[in-house]
Amino acid sequence: MRYYLGYPEPNPVRGRVVVEYSVPEDVEVRLGVYDVAGRRVRDLVKGRVKAGMHRLEWDRRDGRGRLLPSGVYFLRLEAGKFRETRKLLLLERGR
């Protein structure tokens, strides 16, 4: 087991997105969503997590519960000294 941030699926995103990450030990984790200006718009995970593979679904909402507009965003995982970023493209929701 190692530190790892998977690529968000699907990408580009119209609805929900699935994110997987792993940590090799119990550790403080922050998994955030950032806009192109570098502002954190949502923390998906913030706190201590157990070692292992983790999977979550994100509904495209910001920290205030508002649906984020279409555009480029970044997922950033910080765990111990590990840092990884993945690009994410949100598209208008389809019908």
C-alpha cells in the first residue's frame, strides 16, 4: 500500500464523480476541490483516516451546498508529506 490519488471518474463530469485514494498508514488527510484561482471550494475529506483504500462520491457541490458551475477544477490530496493533484472538468448537467 502506498499514498495514491486516483483519477476522478468520469472526467469530464456532468453528474456525480467518484474519487479513490489510498494511504499506507493512519494519517491526517485533506482532500480538497480547488478552482483555477487556487481557492478551495470544498473539503471532501478533512481529518484522520485509517490506512487503506478509500472511495467517495462527490455531488459537485461547494462547501455551502451550491452546485458548482462548469469549468476546470483541481482535486488535491495532502496526507503527511504526500501531495498530489488531479485536474477535473465539470460540464453543464445533462438531462
